[in-house]
Amino acid sequence: MSSSGNVNHLSQPCIYGHFVTSHAERKSWFMRWLSKLFKGGSNRGQVGSTHRPPQFIGDESMVLRAPVRSLDNRARTDKEKEEIDRAIALSLAEGLKKPNGYGWRPNNEADLAKTVQDDHHPSYPPYVPREYPPVGYRLCGGCNRDIGYGNYLGCMGTFFHPECFCCRACRYPIKEHEFSLSGKDAYHKSCFKELTHPKCEVCFQFIPTNGAGLIEYRCHPFWSQKYCPAHEHDNTARCCSCERLESVNARYVSLGDGRSLCLECMESAIMDTGDCQPLYHTIRDYYEGMNMRLDQQIPMLLVERQALNEAIVGEKHGFHHMPETRGLCLSEEQTVASILRRPKFGGHAMIGMRTQPQKLTRRCEVTAILVLYGLPRLLTGAILAHELMHGWLRLKGYRNLNPEVEEGICQVLSYMWLESEIMPGSTSAAPSTSSSSVSKKGGKSRVENKLGEFFMHQIAHDASPAYGGGFRAANAAVNTYGLRRTLDHIRLTGNFPL
């Protein structure tokens, strides 16, 4: 708003009608007062000058130039001065109440005099419309209330009370000079990092960036456990069963042979040969229900890691691709140290284990089945189902099979047994199942079922040619032709049916 616009408001005769009794005297005095006023500021109001009219400051407050004192030589009483000041104040107040604001700038004194004269004729518009936003037009984007004359923040094309500009995550006001923006939502930088920057699930720190400035981490394909790449080489313990890394708030149990076991896998772990016998008979019953009865009584032993590795060395034939072999179907006579008494849990280690040497004599094509101790029930059962299939093939005269065919069909039986355990109504379930097996199925927890799903995932996604590729080829043949026809085709050709 300009100073000339203020004068225009002051020139309205309705404002001064209360103070001048004679119209002629009033007009004469008022013209002289305005003339003196503009002569005093003519250098500021001329076209082409460097005059800068008063502006709105921050669109909140307004600077108004004080009116120049009239140079009229007539003596004024204190009452007149008080009434004139009051008239000026009323005029300013009336101008601010105009809906869209009006402004008028006289080019010279003739225009000013003409405007004063035209004020007596209502048909002639005394103002030229000039649009500018009203003083209190801002609405807070947070509470949708008028901001008025208070402090405010301008952001994202709108305005906020300082206390209304809040973080989307924690709901506290954002007072920092920098913040993060996601769509139309504002966040503290720290809150946004908590939401978007991945944290290591082992050390619970933000995963650091690599040399290229990118966030690089490892993620388990089944458990989706995210962790820093450094934990693969800093001796962080990994569960020998489920493959998850030990976190800082969950200690693993050491099995004493270089292996560690997480607490979830520990809940159903089988620790000695005696504990494993019921599970072994359950799996033999499963084979019988599939019309694949094992006529020979094949010994089964739970052994330590070292004993299993020594037995592998003593075997003349066999295919073992895994860095850690967890089961073995023996064909040679050997003496093996079997776990006679389960160890006790002491602190974070197993203590008090008792072993007994056992001489294995060959009475048929299969001498014994060895399984690594300390594994969960479902994983132990899957290993037994795999090794029993090796024994069944040898006892039924399947000779000289290539690793992809033999390991592949053994993995299919292991997968089918797991499926029958965690999904009892599936087609893989054996027609005749013992009552003890049914009761155990009913007692499995959600954690144990999840472990069973992981063991099935391991079999299905194994990357090795013999175990992984062989399983996928064998499983496709069984799904197409059935297990019995697939086995008959393998006996005749040594390969899977296409």
C-alpha cells in the first residue's frame, strides 16, 4: 500500500464531516492542507523518481508514512488537533476494512483536486481497484487455522505455525534447519533414517555404506535376516541347523565340535542314539506306508562330527558335495563311536557327553546309517529319510546310479517326508501312519513348523548339480508319473523318465 492511497482515504468528506461546520470553509481548508502535504512530498511522488512507497513487511505488518503537518498559519486549539488525529485514525481503519484493498496514486495536484471534487458525486467511482491479499490470509497446513500476525514457517507451498510443522514418524515439531521429505510428509532426518536405512540384525547398527557410497548388506533368502557383510568373516556364530547368524542379544549353544545351535533349533534337538530311535521307527513306518518296506534291520547311530568325518574317509564309494556332511549310509565294516548318553546343557555349551565305540558288521549291502547329533527333530528326520532311501536302493538292487539320479531321488523322499510332517493332509503323507507320529504332529509348535518349511526350502533351492539339480529332475518325474513308475524307470534305464 502506498502513501498516496492513504491520502485518498483521508480525503473522504464523510470522515471530516464531523469537524468543519461550513462546507466552503471545510473545502478551502482541506485543499490547502492537502496541497501543503503533497508539496512537501512532491519529490517522492513524481513519475520516474526513485520513490519507494511503504510496503507490507513479511505480509504481516504495515509501515505507514506519518501525515505531514499542515502549514496552515491559523492557530488551532488542542481540541481541533485531537479531532484531526482521530479522523486520520478512523480513515486508516476504514481503508484496512476494504475487502480486496483499494489503492490510488495521484499524478499531480489537479488529479487530486478533481478526486476531492468528485467525492460529492457517488455515481463516479472514487477508487481504482487494486488486488492484493488481505493481511490475515494465511492458513496453517497443520491445524487449518489462521496464522494471523504470529510467526510462521513456509514449506512445500504452504504455511505452518512453528508448533504445527511436525515429523510424520514421531509427531514432534521439526525445529532443525534441515529435514527429510517423502512425498508430502516431512520427517526429522534421524527419524527418516530409522525408517529407511536398514539396520543389521546381528549388531543392530545402521549398515554402513561401501566405497561407492551404496548401502551393501547380506540377506538370508528364507529368513530375510539382514546383516553387515563383515559378519561373514568376523567369526560370528552361525546356527548349524537354520543358518541364521547369532545376534548380540541372543547367545547360541556350542555343541563342542565347532558347531553352534540357536535356541529355537535347540528346543527340538535330538542329542543321543536312544532319543532318536522312535523317530527312526516312524520313518521306517512311513516307507512301509509307501509300499517300500525295508526287510533288513539297519542299525542307526547318532554320532559326533569327528566320528562322521572319519566314517566318510573309510567309505570306498559315495558322493558328498556338502562342506558339512550330516548323514551317511555305510556299506563297509567299521568301528564308530556312538553317543550313548546325551550331554547336559551348561551355560552356553554342552557338557557331560558319553560315547561308546561300536563295531559295525556287514550283513547286507548296508552296514549302518549314521546321523550327526544335536540337530532338530525335523532335520534329523529328513536326513534319516534321505539315508534310508540310499539303503532301500542298495537292498533292492539299484546299481551304479549316477549321483544326480541317486541323490536326486533320495532328496525327493526326504522332501516328501517333511511335507507330510508339516502338512499332514498333503498327498505326500503315508497311508498308514503310526499313532505316535500323529501325536507328535499335533504337538509341533509354530517355530518347528517354520523350521520344517526352511528345510524344504533348502532341498528345493540347493544349487549343487547332484543334490539340487537331481532333486528338481526327480521331483518333476515323480509329479508327472508317480513315485512307483519313476523308480521302475530308474531300475530299467538308470535315468529319470522324460
